[in-house]
Amino acid sequence: MRQNLDTVVNMWEMERYYNENTENFVLGEDIVKFLYIKIKDDAPALKQIVKLFKTNFVRNLDSLVYYAINFSEDYSLVTEDWVPFNRFFIEMPFNVDNSKYFLENNRFVEVKEDSFHHLIYFIDYKLKGAQAPFEYELANIKLIILNKRKKLLIREMHQKIYEQARNRNDFEYF
């Protein structure tokens, strides 16, 4: 069966499936797109980086990446990835009781912990119950399409075996 199963799923095919089945892609948890950097208090140009993080990070993303590589303890500066909110906050030095309120009221967060500054900028967020973004569901959509193909292939194989047996009169009746 593996030899006959087409495992290449094109982007247009996934987009079509997503658009035709949007009601099936509802978020079961809050998700975020964010930038994060953890910097020591004595890092050079800390105030400028904080200001840059708050305001013009998109135009200066290359500068932020360079700074993070050279001076940060930890960072995530990938702007396209959606991440479950609760997984994001596992590493943070503070708790959030009401994620909806927190996300609706905090675009930028700066937290001082021991000798570090944690800078977080929320690019975007989606709350539980909202339609899941296409990018967030890509892996699931690919699996769904592959499973549908697999079911179809199994059905076709059963039909082919049945037809061959019928043509050869290779049946036993009970």
C-alpha cells in the first residue's frame, strides 16, 4: 500500500481543504505569535533594545537577531510561528491567571528577574474558540488529506480484489 500511496500534498490542496472545512478548525486553546529575548542587566545598549522591542522591531528585526545572538541568554525571534499560550509561559518568570485579559491588554511585556530582563512582544494572538489560522493547522491538514487518500486506496484495493475474485469465480458461500 505504501508504494501506491501518494504522500505529496500541495499547498493549494491544503488551502482548499482548509477553506472548505473551516468549521472543523476551531482553537481548543489560546495561541500567540511573539518575539522574546532574555538579556542580562549589564548587557550593552539594554535601553535601546527595550525601546526597539517596543516600537520598531519589524524594521529592525535583523538588528535584534544580531543582538540576541551576541548578548542574550535566550531568545525567539521567529515572527511566523503560532505557539500555544500555555506552552509559551512555562519558561516565563511570572504567571497569568486570565490569558484572555492578559493578551487583550498587553502587547509588550518587560519583566525583571534576578539579573535578567525578559522582553516579550506579542505580534498576534487568537483566543480559544476562534477559527484556527491556516498556518497553525498545516500539519493536521496534511495528515487529514493523507488519511483520506489512504482510506480511498484501501477501498479501491478491496474493490479490485473483489472484482478479481468475481471474475475467477473464486468465492465460497457460507
